[in-house]
Amino acid sequence: MKSLIKACFAIAATLFAGATAFAATPLELKSDVFVERHVVRGDGSKTVVLEKPNMVTPGDNLVFIVRYKNVGGSTASNFVVTNPLPSAVAFNGTSDGLEIVSINGGKSWGILGSLRVAMADGTSRPAMQTDVTHIKWNLNQPLTAGAGGKLIFRGIVK
Amino acid sequence: MRTSSSNIARRSRTLFGAQLPGMALCASLGFAFTQPAMAAGTLAGTDIENIASATYDTPSGPVTVQSNPVLIKVDELLNVTVASTDPGDVATAPGATGNVLTYRITNTGNGSEAFTLIANAANGGDDFDPTLQQIVLDTNNNGVYDPGVDTVYVAGTNDPVVAPDQSVTTFVITNTPVGVVDGNRADVGLTATANTGSGPPGTSFAGAGQGGGDAVVGATGASAADSGFLSVQAAMVTLVKSAAILDPFGGSRPVPGAVITYSIAANVTGSGSLTNLVITDPIPVGSQYEIGTITLQATALTDAADADAGDYNGTRVRVAAGNVPAGQTRTITFKVKIP
């Protein structure tokens, strides 16, 4: 079992690392995470700053930023960005509200308000942000050469 | 860096056929090992890794790209609560030894943590200060103080290590001074402080967290205290003696031949109960005890020192009234004759 898991990690790591370095990829995808801190200024006013996540504890608000850019020479169509949510993070919304989400590991998708969670007693309840496992953006317009943008979502460390 | 990752890229391409089933297997394993969410939060040392992926169509077919992984480690949050778990004041008595007060220490942080315990029996704002005997850890975890079984706490030697979201029960053992009176209360505090560090929330200790991250003081300041209370329940007795004389002529003069009925009422006041109340009264000089006249609560008792509560030994009467709760009265009577 242990070696099987290890092998899986190896395969996964290989896949991720491999894909990033794919030389011919005309699309750049960059992921960043920041911690939101509420800071009280000298004059007593409060402000929110984004910090590098040097210190993160349960309850902290994280801001995930995914930047994309078409660095190739041709248009990319049907552009879809998917972000599996780390298991220790509870989803806390996106900045644009245009996402669809999955609450079952990416098997099915929908807007959060339309999804329901099956309960042990056979009933179901509306899905909540804490049920979200994956976030996905279907960007409808084609991404022309040189075009780019960023997608922002927030999470809370469980 | 670039070279080595393109090596990996090449390898991944050669493995492509095996990747999809491999990934599916990994995903299912991942779910099997997902830990349930806990109140204290994600365990310290847990890695949060975020990778985004994108797919799009190109003239030469669909393409998938992965973002760089972002890895952050969850640091240890130092939090603790202490709560007295006695249902109310614990009863004690003047001079009582081995009062047991019970407290629960809960690690509300997200890392396993050792705590230093300090008991304080000398608090202000109460009526007396009991003498601190020891702090005892509920090592057999049954919630009850078992002398000789549960381990005596020695600071720095057996500081209890508490897993996140778990609690340990601790007993503070005290003695009550002799001079206290009914109704006196004593405040006995127990403080638990995280060994990694404590202070204002946000204080951090680099590299000191479980799992290799930092340790950060949480909202509790990584130190907490609560008070348990002792309440003295002391019963006191007051004796009221009265006499009724019946002379041979039907009057109430103390003349020879008159019979005096003595009545002694023992009133128990305070709280709790008086144990083994014994009422003794010598026969007054110049009078003769009337045989077989002792009563307790209007019930006749024999003069012999036997199973019943009363006896007369030639010079005094004695009645053992047993345990008497506060608020009750025991009345004995006996008769003497003036010769």
C-alpha cells in the first residue's frame, strides 16, 4: 500500500512538473497564494493587506490568484481553468462569481446554489461553500494571442 | 532547474499511457485518507498545495497545462482552555484534608502540546485560603481522583501532553484550615500554559511548531485559568436545658419528694450534619436519678450501656443521638427526685 501511494505521488509529481515545463505550451498558468491580514494602522484605522503566506494557521483567510496568458501565436478556444481545492482549505467564494463548482471531487459540476448533498438518511441538503472540492471557470470567449487575465478565489484554512 | 524539469517532462510523455489509470487510483486513495475536519482545525504541519490546471482547444487538438504548485505549511496555533468541572462548590469542613477540585484542560490548538500547570489556592476575594497539597493528573482517565493510582504532577517532569481537540482531567488537592466557619468559601485556581510559549495573540515562535512550522499564540494567549470553589459546611449545636418540677402535693415547688424532669434540646444549626452527637448530663448533687426515665425524642431508653442510645452509669446520663442534619433538634429527658 505504502509503495503504491508513493508511486502515485511520483506519477502525479511527474505529471505536474512535466506539464509546467512543456516547451511548446503557448499558455502560461501561474498560481499564487496570499494571506489576508487585518492590520490596525498607527492612527487606529483598519486596513486589509495581502501577505506572503509565511505563517498560516487555522482560520486564516487565503486569497488564491490564478493568472493566465496566451503566450503563443494562435487563439485558444474553449478555455477552461480548474482548481482542485486543497483539502485543508474551505472555499470562500470567487471575486467574479462566474465559477462552477464540484462537491464530489470533480465528478459533476454546477453553480453552488444548484447542488445538493446527499444525507445518510436518504434526504439531501443544499451544498455549502465548505462542501466544495473543485472550482472551475469556463471562459466563453476565445483567448487571443497575447491576451490574459486572472481569476481570484478565497479560502479559509480549516 | 529548467533542464531537470524538461527531463521529467520527457519521462512523463513516455509514461502517458499509464498516467490516466494512475491518476484515478491516486484520487481514490486521496479520499480514503482525508481526515475529518476538527474543531481545532487543520493539524499543524499539514501542507496546503494548490495547483490550477487549464484546458483549451488549439488547431492541433485539446491541450492541458498545469500551474506551478504553491505549497504552504500550516503552522501550529497555541490555544488552551481550562474549565472547573465540579457541578458546584465542593463541600469541606474545618480541618478537612484532601479536598478534591476537578478541572478539564483542553487543547484547542491544532498541534500536540505540553502544558505547565500552576494551582493557586491563595486568591483574594474569598473567605479563606486552603493549603495546596498537590496537583494530580487523571492518568487512568476515569474522571475520578484515585489516590495512589493517578499520578502526582511535577512541573517540568510530567507536564501533560494533550493532542489537538483532546482534554485531560486534573485534580487539585487541598486541606482546609481549622479556623473556618460555616459558609466560608475558597477560590482555588488552576492555570495551564503552553510549553512552546504564550503571550499576546499573534506572538510567534519561529520553527517551534509541530510539523516543522512556526508556533503562533492564538486567541486564548496559549494560557488559560479557571477557578473551583470550596465551601465550608459546618454544623454547630446549641444545648437548651429546662426543668419541670412536680411536688408531692401537685404543685411545682422544689421540696423533698418532688420529681424534676430535665429536658435538654440539642439544636443543630449551620449546614451539613453533625456526626455522632452525644449528650451527657451529670445528675445534680443532692438529687437522685429516677430509674428508667431516659427518653430520646419521647422514646424511652434503658439505663444499661447496651444497644439502645441511652445509659446511666450512677453519676450521669448519656444519650448517643447519632448523626444529626443541620436544622434538626434532638431532645432528651430524664427525671431526678429530691430526697
